[in-house]
Amino acid sequence: MRKQAIKLACEEVAEEVINLQMFHDDNNMDNVLVTVKNKQVVAARIVDYGGESVFHTKKSISKEVVIAYCEKEALQWWK
């Protein structure tokens, strides 16, 4: 379940980068609300937008790059 929650949370982070040019970089378990249905994570939402961990981004950043970075960083915090 952890990997699926990270995947969905990072997809949301990437969507915010693409749509809002805003990167949330504090994606630990305490800052993500997950929805579980039938023992599967079906949704993940970022719930803490403290100013120290939100950054403006360039429009040229790709979704794939954001997801890869987010997933790599999240693995160290989601233990």
C-alpha cells in the first residue's frame, strides 16, 4: 500500500507543478491523506502546504521528472 500511496501522492504533486507551477517538497506520511478501498489505496491528497516547503517552478519542467524526484525523496521518509 505504501508504494501506491507514494505513487498517487507524487502524481498529485506533479499535477500541481504542471498546472500551478508550484512544487510541494514536504511529502512525508503526515502530510498526505490517503483513501483506502478494499485494501487498495485509491487516492492520495497533499494536506499541508507550509510555506517553507512550497516552491515556484518553471513551466518547462516535465511531469515525469517531478514524479521521479518525488518518489525517490518520498521513499526515505515513508518507512
